[in-house]
Amino acid sequence: MIENIDSDGIAGGKIIVVSNRLPFVLKRDSSGNLSRHASAGGLVTAVAPVVVRNKGIWIGWPGIQLENPEELIPESDPNDKTPTAGLLSSQVVAVQVEPQQFDSYYNGCCNRTFWPLFHSMPDRAVFSADHWKVHTLFRKTLFAYDLIFCSHMIIRNDYCSIYKMRGIFLLIFECYCEDTIELVKQYKNVCDEMNLKCKIGFFLHIPFPPWDIFRLFPWADEVLQGMLGCDMVGFHIEDYCLNFVDCCQRRLGCRVDRKGLLVEHGGRSVRVRPLPIGIPYERFVQLAESAPAVLATSQQVVLGVDRLDYTKGLVHRLRAFEILLEKYPQHLEKISVPSRTDVKRIPGPEKRKWTS
């Protein structure tokens, strides 16, 4: 979907990605110089290579507040091998938001409300009107930057000649609210002035919960209507699509086609599609094959790489490991655990005693 854009006349068009963060963060050293540092996460790994190949644009918060909005964003380090290495500074639009506002938006509504609720853990969700207010303000700021960027291209009158664009595919990765629908209309009007076809897609890279969970969100109507302002809404799997379709029907009263995954809203038919997102597998195979050995041992290695997040089931895995030791006591006191994350600094595994 992302690589071919769409079959409705804008195949080969340019991608504009809108997410809460850029695919890298900016840091300033003691001399005041900026440097780029790749962000971790599946979204960056999956989407950044496509934006690089497509010569698209990525709009988001850079991780710090730039006192001078005209300050140039540095290019990537020549030795950088991360997925964002080929993303030029000219392909980046940094959104200027006060750190306190971003903290309230990201660590408030996103992490304390959307994250647990959409992972079907409502007992962990916090509903705050203040956080929601900041959330809507940030969303409008983010989309306004995209609108301004597109308008500037009209004034400069060189966007089409530089990129030979036949259309724009705006790809949104964050939950939008009802207030942004008007901005979506303005964006499409700007594209009409450029004689560009425009399609707007939304992709939610976390689960979408069933109706009995989603209905707990106090501003459910606004979220659904904001998402339905797009031409297409994507989720990882079909179950999430069906959950979304069901919520649109039960909360907004929309006419829906469950078999065709269509939602009728505001005189338009919005397509809902399962679009599993992944990583560039071949690239990781190549890196693994060319990487030098860093750990020499005859022991059996059990490796887990996870975020320290309650949705990952880490406690359950530790309990499962405890059951393993209870059922197979011959493994007791034979477990080696590295004491640091940087394996290269460890001359040999450190023995630790595990007991049940």
C-alpha cells in the first residue's frame, strides 16, 4: 500500500508522512551543534525506507525546541546505517512545540489513555480533560504545519517541477480529532490549487479495541469522526478493522459494509483495510550475516528483546521461566545472565544463581 500509494490515479505520487515525532531526534552538544539520532520503534523501521525511496516528506516533532525555527537540520552521519540515514534534511519538517506541551500530549493522553485503553486494559487508563485539550491542540498544530508547508510550495511554484508530482498521499500515523476535519478540507483545497490529486490515509500502529472497551473513552465521537475524515483507514489486522467498523456503526450510527470494510460518513465512503506493517527483512538478514561474533559460549542462549512495557507480558514470561525451573530443576544454578546491555564490554557471561 505505502510503496504503490493507491490505485485511484496517484500511483507514483509523493508521500507526506505526519506522525507525532520525526523518525529521529535532535540533540545539541556543548558547543551548540545539532546532531541526529535515530528513534527506536517498528514504525520508523518500516516506514522510513519507503519515504527515503519515494523522496517524500516527514512532518513531526524533532525532540527538542528549536529557538530559531529557521535553523537547519543536519544531515545524517556518513557512517549512519539506520533506516533514517538516507532521509535528507530537505525532506523533514520540524514541528515547533513547547516541551511541556509535548510532554502533556505524549505522556498524558497518548501513553496514559490511548495506549492502555487500545490494548484492552481499561483499568490502567486515565481520562483527563486537560490532557485531551492538549492532545487536540497538538494535533491541530501538527496538521497546520503540513498545510503551511503545502501552501508554501504553491507560492514557490517549484514543488511539481522538482519532484514531477502527479499527486500527494498524506499518511497519518496518529489519532486525529474532529477539529482537524476542517483542516483536512483546507489541505485538499490547497492541493486542488496545485492541480494535484490528494488522498489521505490514516494508519493506527497499535490495536483498535472492541466496542465494549472503546465506548469507555469520553471523546469517542471526536476520535471516530477525525479518523473518518480520511479516504482510507488502515490497521494491522482484519479484527481491528471490524472493531473500528462496529464502533462507527454503534457510536455514530454510520451505515457500514462489514464484508467490504466500508463506512459511510458525511456522504462519503471511507475504506477500512488490514495492512500488516513489517520490517525490511532482507536488510536485517544481511546485517546479521556480516556482523562480527560478540559472544563465544557453549551455553544455550535464550534471547529476549522487549520494551519494558506492561503490554508485553514480561511478568508472565518471568513467571513462565520460574515454572521451567520448577519442572526441570537440573537447570538451577546453571543460568548465566549478562549484567550489561553492551555485550562487547563483557569478556564472559556472569554466573548468577537462579532458584525457584
